[in-house]
Amino acid sequence: MSKRHVSELSELYAALLRDATYAFPCLKDEFERDLTRLVSAVEQRGLPVLLVDLPAAGKHLDRCLDSGEYRLSGLPLTGRYSNRVVIPKLFRGLYLLIFDSTGLLKKDANIEAIFFLRQLLLVGKKASSDGSFGARTSDRVKLLDQFEVREFIDVDRSLPIPEKFWSTTGPTISDVSANYSGWSTSTIYQERLLVLDPAKRRILSSFLKCLDKVSGIVSTTLGPFMASDWDFRHGPGAIAEVTGPTNKYLWRQWSENLECVFPIADYGFHNWSSWADAATVKTPVLRQCDDLGSSPESYESQSSISDDVGYSRLVAVPKSHTRRRLIAAEPCANQWCQQSLWHYFKSRTSRTWLGSFIVFDDQTRNQELCLRGSKDGSLATVDLSAASDRVTCHAVGQMFRVNPKLVLALQSTRTRFVHQKILERSETLIELRKFSTMGSACTFPVESLMFLTIALSAVLTARNRPATVANIKQLADEVTVFGDDIVIPTDARELLFEALEVLHFKVNVNKSFWTGRFRESCGVDAFAGVDVTPAFWRSPSSNTPDSIASTVAVRNNFYTKFLLQAAQCIATTMRRVSIPYTTMGSGVTGFKSRVKPDNPNLKVRYNPELQRMESLITVVETKVSKTPVGDDSACFQYFTERPDPFSKWSSGVAQRPVLNIRHRWVESDALVN
């Protein structure tokens, strides 16, 4: 952490308080005292004051808005103003516009004050946890990674051991029916019900029976899975076998399990002739090994089928200043086949009534219902803790049991083992109990459909309605799911919580809201029907291309929320780069403006060939180069990617994207259109 980083974020807080002063002029003196307190705290304890302590106070504020009363938390910088006034001394002026001196939420709480208070507390919530803050952060990042892996292992070990079905090579449809007959008859869930009191046991037994019917309806609505009907492709992420760019169209491994559902001759090559040639030509094959990056150790047929099921590779990536995110790089062949399942789920959902509840690439439904729930209190927003890590194989089998071909496809593409080198003095190869990890293309659609089914069953059970398609469709305006973000009627919220616990899930009560006028879902924070979502600062500014692109986006986000002083403060951190100001509707990258911008420092010329005035601007471009390949995998790549015939396309191995700073002449009118 350098003095420049502390100075940059401190200046941003000063600018935010100036924005707050324009909204509340009578609090000018209060804000000046608040800034003095913040600067003093930062001088004593550094950036964690702004990146850890204040966001924690912001989370506590959200809980208080939901409960309707401010309660003392004991968190740093939240000490009460006096013995009679329970609200904090820091930002007291804003707190008193929301709560009275005893801590009760005012009926006419100032919503603009809520927005500014949350903005001041949460602005550093999503700051990067990478090395942007200097070399000293490397040790802290390592500790965060180890904590995440330890939690990953602990959560997985808390789940029931999967049935032998999930480790069997080539299971059949009869194996599906033999293992899964319904949620309500599952001994796993029946045992969890025995520890509950009789009243809860009865209602949850009814829920499981309803879940049997709803999951059957959802599964049959999706329709049978036929691999030949859906597109195969490679995902954008890394693969487990090697690190760095590689030709994904050359198979290093194709397990017997995959072969049973996805024959390599049909789905691993563009035609049988190519497969036949590969079957007879010896090619270097990279095998998975401990270092996951070795040179080819043997020559084998490219189309050979292996009994080795393979394993994914655990990687930690930045999430926030206090948390890291774990993603598993999947084996290449597994990833390829998982993408066909992803295409199946996405297409079948959008073409049926399920699209009224789930849109896999659009969060708008969740956001709209979140705003509505905060206004009338009829809807609750529910968030889960480590949701994808708690989806059990047993639950997946029960969920899709009436669609056995789909279950077989999910079983064949599941990666049973994950390799990790992050947590020292711990097992490096872990046999997973969960269905899949973040990194599998099946994780998001499977968990979304499962949580939707559970939510629908909870509402129908709570309202004592039979599980029919007609009754389910009537809930389209009350229930929606995006990943683990669930919106559900408040009258079914309690049953949903209890049901999720029985099914091995854990509700994140700190991010779930149902009592007051505050709601949160899919990036939208709402109070009384008004969007009070803050803008977030990400990382210190520098002159690298990725930092420039990030800074422009962050500045525009602040500007969009009318935080003009803060937006200008962020823009001034880019002192050596000239970024143009453009109108809000302009397609040119730059600092957005609601008034016609003036760019006196830009070079201007007249282009006689195009007969127009042009301005020289700075842009950040992404360049992806491709390394040519010398085999017919290029043909396979062409038929997979199916480029537009009029576009410039080339085959080959895509290298890592490179961001470059370029100066380009653009039409001057484009900046203001």
C-alpha cells in the first residue's frame, strides 16, 4: 500500500462528501467533521478503514433498514453519538435523516440520505484483492486463497457421499430409476426430517411430495436430451490439462464415461474421415500430471478412449478486497460436452413457460421484482451461502429423475476429482461430493433450475395449492431465480428457508431480506421501491491499459448516479492520458456527459477523403492473436465457430488477450451523438 493509494481513495471520499453537501447543504459542517474523522482513522490504520471497516458498517446498515431499527454493532467507526443517541457519531447527520435518536426507522426516512450513506460506507466494498495495492498484499492474498480452499473442502465434506451411480462407467437408464424414485422417498432427507418437531416434519413432508411433482413437471417441460440436437463449443476459460493458450481441438483425453453418451467419432471431430485419420496417426498427447504443465510424455492416438476420468484444476481469482473466488479449470473434453448441455438448458428454458421464471443471460426480472418487493413488502429476496458448492449429486438425480437421458449426460460430463496446490499440507487430489464446481458449464443452469423448483414447491405448499402447470404459471409475477439469487413471496419465505436446510443448502441471512422496505438482488439494492445501489471503486489508477479501461468505466458509473464531484475526482487520476468527453448516447469510449461536451485539448483535423472533421482520441483496444495450426483441427474449429462469411476470421490457437493503448482519429460528431 503506497501513500498514493491512500491519497487517491481519501480524495474520493472528500469528493463524495462534497456531492452529499450539494444534496444536504445544512449538513456541510457535519460532513467536514466526518472527513476529519476518516482522515485521522486512515492515518492510524491505513486503507482497511475504507475497504473493510466501512463496508462492514454498510452491511449492518442494510440489516437495520430491513428490521426497522438501528442496533449497536460494536464494529469499528460505529460508536454511538451519546448515551441518549444510539446512532453512530460518523455520518451522524445522514443517520438522523433515516433513524430517530433512539434508533427507530422513521416512517418518512429520507431515501436520498439512505443512498448517500450507503454510498459512503460501501464505496470500497468491491475493491480488488490482487496486487494493485503493492507487494505487501501478496502474503495477504495467499492467506485469503488458503482460507477459501479450506472452506471449499469443509463444505464438500459436509455433503453426503454420492451414490455409486456417479462413479460408474456407462450407467444405464435403469440405473437412474433404481437410484432415484423421488425426494419424498429419499432416506437422506427422511433422516434429516426426523430431528425436527412433528409440526415442521409434517409441513416439510408435504413440501417434499410437492417437490416430487414440480421437479417432474420442470424436467418433462425441458424435454429429453439428445446430444445431436445441441451445439458443442469450447468455453473461454482455461482447461485442466495445461496452463496457457493451447489448441483445444486436439483431444488429450476422452474418458470412457464420455464415450457412452458423447461418442468421440460423432462429437469430437467434424467428420468420420477426420476421426479415422486421427485414430491411425500417432500424435503427442499431454497427460494430466502433478505439475499440470509438462511436455508431451508419450505418443498416442488422438482419438483414443481412456478409462482415466481426469480432474479439474483449482484456481483462485480476485473477488473483493476481503474475499477470493475459486474456479475449477475443467478437463478439455468435459468442458466441450458441458457446453452442449448449457445450450440445451438455455434453449429449452427460453422456448417454454420456464422462460417466464428464468432468463439465464438477463437479471432484469430479479431486479424488477426486487424493487417491487421493497415497495410493497410482498416479496422477499433470498441469497445462499456457497450455493454451487452445496448442490449434491443426490439432489441432481432426484431433480431430473424423470428425464433419465439428461441425468446420464450430466453424470458423464461431471468431473469427480479436483487438483489443488493452494492449501499446503493438505490433500492435493480431492474426490468431490458436490455435483460440480464453478468452472463447469453445467453448474449455473442446474442450480438455477433446482432453486426455481424448490421455490415454486415452497409457495405451492405454503398456499396449499396442488402442483399443476396452471398453478405454477400463475406464480410468474412472484417467483424468479438467477443462480442463487431467489425472489419469492414473503408468505413462503419461512418454509423455503427450512426446506433449503433439509436439502443441504445454507441461507445467507446477511444478504436475505424480507421484513422491512429494503431488498437486494442481482446487483440492485432497493428501498421503498427506489434504487439505492451505490457506485463502487475498484482499484488504484495507473497508466496500464486495463487500469485505464477500468477507471473510465468506474468514473462513468459514478457520473450516471449524479455523483459529479466523485466522477471528476476519478477522472483526474488519469493525468497522463487524454480521454475525451462524450455524450451519454455516443458509441465512442470516453467520459460520459449529459451536456454537449467540450474537448479543447483534442487535436482536430479535416479529412478531405471522408469530408468530415475528425478528433484524435485515446482508446484501449483488445487484440487477440492466433497461432496457426498445421492439422485439420482448423477445419473442425471453422465448423464449430461458424463465422460470418463476410467477417475476417482465421483459425488457430487464440493467445491471451492483450490490451493496448492506441490513438485513433474518429469523426468529431460521433463524440456528441
